Amino acid sequence: QVQLVESGGGLMQPGGTLRLSCVASKLTSSLHIMAWYRQAPGKQRELVARVTSDGNALYADSVKGRSTLSRDNGKNTTWLQLHNLKPEDTAVYYCYAEVGRWRDGYWGQGTQVTVSS
């Protein structure tokens, strides 16, 4: 069973920078898309950013221009940086990956990010 382990997050200051990482392990086939989603209280889970195996990244409008998503295929790892944090960035952030021929989807356990002074 593929495992995704997130790290980073916690209590952040408005205007600060968030750095999250996600490592995929127990892979038995190719890792395709890696992505970050977030879910704020009372809201649906939403895409933050996603990156293909060849490095093409896509960002949600809410983070475009202040976010960078990078990936190391050799380490099966992706990193999300989110600058100029706002209170509305408060959410549980989840790593997501698609694996194998059928693009099976897997989720990490989530990491809480709270932006507050």
C-alpha cells in the first residue's frame, strides 16, 4: 500500500512562508501526478497545486503568484512553498498522488496549518 507522509505546517504568522513536504513510499509502480489539497473547516477539499512527473505545475487561483511546487522524482518527494500567508490559508493540507497504470489515487494523513497572529 502506497504511503504518503507529509511534514511541515503548524502555527504560522500572517505574511510568513509555509513549507510542506510529502514523501511517497512503498511504491510498486510509477508515480504520476503529485498534488496538494486543503480543506478548511466547513468547506470542501480543494486543490492547491499539482505537478506532473515531467515537472509541469498548475496552481489554484487562490495561491497563484505566491506558491511554488517542486518535485524530485528520484526521491519521490514534492515540496510546497506558500508565501505571504493569509488567515484564509488556514486548513488541513493533504498530499495526493496518482500511481501506476490506472492512476490509483492515494492521500496522506493531512497536516494542520493555522495562520494567525
